[in-house]
Amino acid sequence: MSERFDVIVVGSGAGGGVIASELALGGRKVLLLEAGRHLTSADFKRFEVKANHDLYWPMRFAPLPGGDVVAFLSGKSVGGSTTINTKVALRAHERDIAKWHAASGLTNDDGEPFSLADLEPFYDRVEKVLTVRERGDWGKSVFTAQAGFRALGTDVEPVMSYTDAKCLSYGSCLQGCPTDGGKSTMNAYIARALAEGGLELRTGVQVNRILIEGTGGGPRATGVRWQTADGHTQEARGRFVVAAAGALNTSLLLLRSGLSSPAIGRHVGLHPLRLVYGLFDEIQDSHRVYPISAHCMQHQVDEDGGFVLETSTIMDPVAFGTTIRDERGPLWGQPLIEALRAYRRWVGVLAMVNDENHGAVSLGSDGCEQITVDFQPREHARLDAALAFSRRVLEAAGAKQVCWTGIISTHTQGGCRMGDDPQHSVVDRNGRSHEVANLYVGDGSLLPRTLSVNPSLTIMALATRLAMHLEEALALAPAPG
């Protein structure tokens, strides 16, 4: 006989980790399922290759015309990508949220277009839990980059981040924070819910299906089925099921579970980025700072360029050496050797571009995922402008050589977007499936349009909002006998 829970949550990242913990701390019996391992600060070392194996999903790629690709990065551990991201804590711009109503007809409970004001109380709660603070403790490399911005008539300002005073600026955020100074759903939410609440966590499991039963009132989610690391199949039953496995994985889970909404896996946004590197005469040690200490927001809205620049950041040596390129293509041979020998003298600018959600994820005839990207001319123009401006910044700062990476997506959003119209959205304003009762979506796939800033704070705010809605639904719905 399968176990029974109030809520079953699939995925423990910015969405699922918050939802499961908030409900468990409220006294609900919650099962949290995670494909990755439960690793903590005691396990986090700055061993790049091991961290890539332990904390990340295998690299995914989508082809681009001309033979290039987009690389997709996401976390696979308790805490999801919040365990291995840079902890930048930015609220969405009001123009970002205004795009949501235009894209999917999303309204609030009063029937008005969904707006930034509808998220503000939930941002407040998340920022309090995460102890968000300003990061003005810049290293030398940040000031080097700032000189370039100022030479071009603009400037950078300190970022807000969910780190506390235990952050020692090791620069190892992408391998997990060894001091617990970097907050994540793992250490800020889930740890407390495991200690104080009714949360049960199971790791190393691959959820392959949401259990759906047909009733007189239509299909209804009743539980989930998963496979353990040793190959056993298990099930659990829940009054509500929340899919929060990440923007790509949640869409695939719904498709594998038999949902047929035409919007599933569509309207995926990449928030595409490049890292742009400048080589300087003096040692900069960009790998030994809090990676995203400052940002330039002058070009944030579409009319001003549609990109945000963050600095100073640099990949660790293996990723740096395997992704660096220039006008002639990837560095190879002696130029690559020289670039790696000069590793301590590079300064990085991360250029994130507003895209228009022309990506998609689907299941092929063989049951495997297929990711497609179809950048439009305006998106290509923004990518080119962000790269060109970043190069000018670094050259104005005194860089002797400028290189960059290919296009990367670390902030993938959409695929199961919220909206009022079931033909153009997957879930309603509360994350509830249009197609299957008692089924919710609670991660970055909810976002109808890509944000112009790092999305984790907004995903957590939406998750807090969804947890409140589920608490009300649990109070109203009778428990099964």
C-alpha cells in the first residue's frame, strides 16, 4: 500500500524547496522528492570537476544555425540551482511583469493585469528568510571593470545577494558554499523543515510519472511514481501534487504523465548570456571574489538595449579553458595555453540578454528530450549589442585582449506558463493545472516571459504565494478517509 501525504513536491530548488518547507512548517505532511543528493557545506570543496558531477544535471545542448549550440546549466542536488548559483537577489522590473499579461492574459484575483505589486509581500518574506544584503565589499577585479564602465559614461552598483557575513569571498559559489554564507533552499528552508516540520525528504529518485485518475469531475492528480537509485519503483499518494523539477524537467514530467495541453514545453525563455573576458597586465584574481559583486542596469529595459551586465566573474579553469573563444572561434593550441597561463589576469563581465521565449522542449519519438531554440532578429541584435558593449568596457579599462564564451542558459524559464486562457497557458494564476485537478506547477517554468534579472528571487516569491494558496486549499478540502 502506498504512503499518503498532504502534498507531494517534485524538485527541491527555488520553487519546490520553498513550497515543501513552508507547508511542512505549517504542520502539513509533505513528501519532497529530489533527483540529486543531499550534500551540505561539509561536502563542498572547490574541486570543479567533482562538483560538476555531484551537483549538476549533465550538460544539455540545443543546436543553433551555423553549427553552434546553446548550453544549459542547472543544479541537481537538494536545493537545486540555489545550491550552486551566485545568490543574486533582484526583484523583477515592473516592465518584466507587465509582459506576463500581454503574453498569457495573466490577471490577479481582482481580474486586473498581474503586476509587480502582486508579488511584493512575497518578495518581502523571502528576503527576510534569506537575509538579503548589499554587497559593496569589492575586490580589485571589480574596480578594474568599473573603470571601464565609467570611461564609457556609465557605472556599476553593488548587487543585493542572499549571503550573510559567513561569506568569505572564496569565489566557489558554483561548487556549493563551503561556509554556509550563501543561502539556498537547502540550508535556509529545507534544513529547518526537516528539523521542525513534517517534511520527509527522499533523494536520488527519478520521478517518471504523476499518477492521474479519471473521475466524474475529470482527471485528478493522486500521487507520483518514481524509480530509486537501485532500480526499484515506488509510489506515494497525495491530496495535491506539485511539479517543481525545473523549467525543462517539469514540462517533460507533465508530458510523460499524459498531459496534452498545447502550451506544455512551449514559450521557453533562456535569458541567454555570455561571459566576456579581458586580459590585463596586473593580476586580478577574479576567481577569488564574490562572483557577482556589481552590475550595470543602464540597458536593462528593451528600449535601452535589453541586457544587464554583471561583474567581476570568471569560470573556474576547466570551464574557462573549454569555452573561451574569439572572432576566429574557440581558442586552441598555443593561444589556449597562453590564456590559461594568464588565468589570474583575466577580468570577466557577464552579459545577460532579454529574450522573447522562442525556445521549446518536447519528447521525441524515442521518449528522449528535444530542446529547440529559434532566436529572432531582435534577440540576435541584443546578443550582439551586449557582447559589443562588454568588449568596449573591458578595452576602456585597459584590457590587452578580449575573449568570450558561447551562449549559455543558466536562468531557463517558461514551458508551463501561468495564464487565464487554457489554450495559451498550462496553469492558472495560482499555479494550478488547467487540465488536471489537484496538480500544480511551482518553479521557473511558471513565468510567462523571461525576466531581465536573475530569476531565483521571483521564483521563490511565486513559490511562497503558491504555498499560501495550497494551505488554504488543504484547509477547505476534506482529507481522504
